[in-house]
Amino acid sequence: MNSIVSIQNLSKVYEGGHQALKEINLEIKKGEILALLGPNGAGKTTLISTICGIVSPSSGTVKVNGHDIIKNYRDSRQMIGLVPQELTLGAFETVWNTINFSRGLFGKKRDDAYLEKLLKELSLWDKKTNELRTLSGGMKRRVLIAKALSHQPEILFLDEPTAGVDVELRKDMWNIVRRLRESGVTIILTTHYIEEAEEIADRIGVINNGELLLIEDKKELMHKLGQKQLIVELKEPTENLPNLLSKYNVSLSQDGAKITYTYDTRGDGTGITSLLQAINESGLVLKDMQTTQSSLEDIFVHLVHDDGFDQKEKNIDQTAKEEKPDAH
């Protein structure tokens, strides 16, 4: 799959010496959904703002479909739609006039049929004559998406698109993102919601403390970094773990009725067979068993808090640190 955004050695240093981006190297694939996960101040917004031309890089290059964002700003920016975190909309303009004007800003010819289709897909058609001040927060968020898509970009950046949105609307917006991807749009989103990335992303990027810790295929990431647990329910509770189980990574529940065994999916063997044999030899009788897989949230927490993170093993590619974007 070809890259539609190519970032090489991208750095940003603000006045005062604060380094916001450091040697970013990233290839964003055409037609994918890439989710950038990280806490506040991690670098997500600065990276997006630089790609979109809002923040000027200190060094390095960014190319959008081969167009340099500085040398060929107009060509690169025309390919991009951006939905910012904040609800930056006028109060007294109508929905229709807002998106129609936004399309015109990019030099696109008037196309009422396309805008009508866009508003219908975003459930905004019945609101087209409403003033923006009369809309709910969720509807305003949809208008921002309509504005970003009004000039038919090939790349859509969504900066915290579901922040402050209720669960039902959040899932509705996930469906919108999927439909956009099906139409060929490349989507890069930042989010605080782990389940959002796990639900819709093809690849995951984890950013923390100024570092982009990894960029990885979602399924591969969960396979490589995830842990599994075998939960063994005993027929009769036990007060203490038998000595035969001391060499295993096991824990006993407070009521003594369950033994939990945690193992690494990357290991040559799980050790389950020998564990079950040891349990049997200890005189404990099994009642039931089940396995659980680490969620993306478990993996994220592990990456963000593990100071001993192995960079080579986890394929660290680049670093980033966030500060409020430039005004220019």
C-alpha cells in the first residue's frame, strides 16, 4: 500500500527552546485509518498541525502525495481536511452557508448535489437552514466534519473528534469514519478513548512524554505485546498456593477459589500443560477454566508507564512532544 503522507526527520522547536517534535519519521498509508493515542501534552496535535501547515517545522520534511507542505503548500493543503478539537464555528451563520463557503475557500466549483449528499450522510440535511448557535455540541461536531469534507479531500485529520460527545453519537461517528474510509479517504485521528482506536483503526500510534513510542498494525500490536491469562476455577477453595506452583506466574483470588496464570503470547510455549499437571499433582480439583486477552487499554497503560520499555523490540520509530500550535 502506497504512502500518501511521508514524514522525514521532522522536528519542531518553539521560541524559548522547547522541543515539541523530534526527528519524526512516519509513513501514512493511502486508505488506512491511523489512530494516535496519548495523554494531554503528548504531541498529537502538534504533529497534525504541522502536517496541515498550521505549525511551521524547524527541520525535516513532510510530503502529501508527493507535494512538499512548504514548497507546494497550496497543492498539499487542498488534499487535506482538518476537524480541530475545538468547536470553532460562527454563531449566526447557517449550516448550508458554512459548508458552501468552506468549499469556495479551496477554489472548488459550486456543487450543491455533493453538499446535499454530504449533509445527509452526516444527518445534517434537516438542519441545513439552522443557525449554528441553535445546534447541540454533537451536531456542531458534525458540521466541523462537513466543513472539512466540503472540498472533497483525500486525507482527513480528526483531532479528538468525539471529545465531549455521548456514547451513542460516538458510535455513530465511528460509522461515519468507516464509510469515509470505504470511499477511499485516508483518516488520521487522535483520541483519548482507547476503545475508539480498538474499534476502528487499522494501525495504532502511541505517543507519550514527547515520544512516539510505536506505530504498529493493531492486530499485530495486540498479538506481540498482549498478555493472556488462564483463570482456573477450583472445585474447593484453598487457603494457600501449593509449593509446586511457586515457579509459575500465578496468583490466588481472595476467596481462594481461583488461580490466575499470566503468560506472554510471544513465548515459545505457554506452560499451560505443565501448570495444569502441577495443579493436579497438588491435589487441587479443577471446576472450570477460561482465558482472557489483554485489551488495547492494557497495552497502552503498559507502554506509557513502563520505564524499561525495549525500544528495539517494540519498533520505536520516532518521537514527538506537544505544545500549543503556532498562531501562524
